[in-house]
Amino acid sequence: MRLATWNVNSLKARLPKVLDWLEYAQPDVLCMQETKLADAAFPTMPFAGLGYEVAHHGEGRWNGVAIASRVGLGEVSQGFVSGPGSADGPDEARLVTAECAGIRVSSVYVPNGRSLDSEQYPLKLAWLERLRTDLTSGLSPETPIAICGDFNIAPEDRDVYDAAKFVGATHVSEAERSALRALTDWGLADAFRCVYPHEGKLFTWWDYRAGDFHNHRGMRIDLVLVSPPVREAVRYALVDREARKGLGSEAPPSDHAPLFVDLDWAIGPASS
DNA sequence: ATGGTAGCATCGCTA
């Protein structure tokens, strides 16, 4: 089973590239973030044409998350479903969860945080804490779980191109990394790190500006977090940098590259 | 130190 995540930065602008990538990379499940679409505007037909069912949670102009699956899609929930303060906070489409081939898959788009002195920064930390309680309360780590998406956190200094340039910046602060550790302490593992335990400077996002992609100035902020039964099944993972390139007259790329994780996992017949 | 780019509900905001 190939499980992928990709912040597409507008599915409307990126649809041809996403469809090309589905045909080329053949993921069984693709989690998307920043679709920037309302639910009614989601292009269901071209996904169905490639054999994918889709669960989407969108609001229109910003955010928007989706899960496309060709191995079954059930028990869909949009947004937070439980936990304290579930009625609080801004109504932003940043979480959708569905069961795919026996794995509880979530597509998440963690708030950016903007800067440490922004009012958005504590909201990011609160959102992460709420994500933890929502996705883990009442569950055993032995439940097959995969939380996939744009976490807007680089877990370690080796996950940014130059740690010195990020001192005092968001995405690398101790509080953000601690919020991420709360998830891993519960039992979730960074699947990419399971495959590349020693490497550094392997990124999933590069700023559009100043030739950052070409100059290898990026960050690893897109993650697939897996519970122990899924971790046991991890065989391979890759960031597809080809998809971050703008090729000739094609549509321009997202500023994120897709990450996929290959699992030795029984898919079984597709069901819905 | 600044600015660099992209998407959008575009002349301001988000990333």
C-alpha cells in the first residue's frame, strides 16, 4: 500500500499536476492540503475516473483538506469530532479523517503560526494539542493510524537548510516541537525517519522566492505519523522532488513536494 | 536589512 501526502496549494490551480502524479506515482491513498476549495467545488469526476473515492473538507478561499483513496473510504469525519473545547476556535477546514484499508487516515493542515509574537502562534499550539486529544483519546496506539499532512513544524534542526537562519522563527520553536513530541510520545512514529534515520537536509517544502528550490533551501514540514502496527509495515518512503519542478509549459508546481510511504499492508478488495 | 513568488474572493491577505 502506497500512502502519500501533498500540500497542493490550490487544487484548482494544481489539478492537472495532481492527476498526472496519481497516474505516475500510483498512490493507493493521497492526502491533500490547501485545496482552497468549497466542498461543492471539489472535482470529484476526474478522481473517480482514476478509481479514487474522495473525502473533502473545505471552506473555499483558504485551507481545505482531502483524502483520495482507491482502497476503500469509510467512516469519514470532517474536522474535530471530540475532545475538550470542540466547539471553540475558528471554523477552518484543517482536518479530515477516514478509514482506508483498515487504517484510520487523517489529512491535516496545521496552522502556520506566522511568527512567535503573532496571535496566530498560540492558536497553532492550541490546535496541535486539540489534534492530539481528538485523534488519540479513547484509542489504543495498537489501532492502525496514519496522520498525514503539512504540520508546519520541522521536527529537528537537520530538517531545515540552515538552523542558524531560523533562530527565533516559527516552525522550529521548542514549543512547536514539544507539541509534535506529544504525538510521538503517545506512540506515533515519523514514517520518513524510520526509512532515513541518519540523513539530514531532506526537505518537502521550498519557498517560491529567491530560487530557494534550486538552491536547496527548504524544510521538512510534511509528515506521515504512524502508530506501531503501521510502523511495523513501513518498507520505503520518498519525497518526490520531481513534482516540485516546473516543467516547461506545464502548470506551475506547488511549493511542497509529495511524500509517499510504502507499507507492507494488506489492501484487500476495494470497498466503500 | 530587505525582498524575493504564488494564489485568490486581487490593490491586501495568506503562505
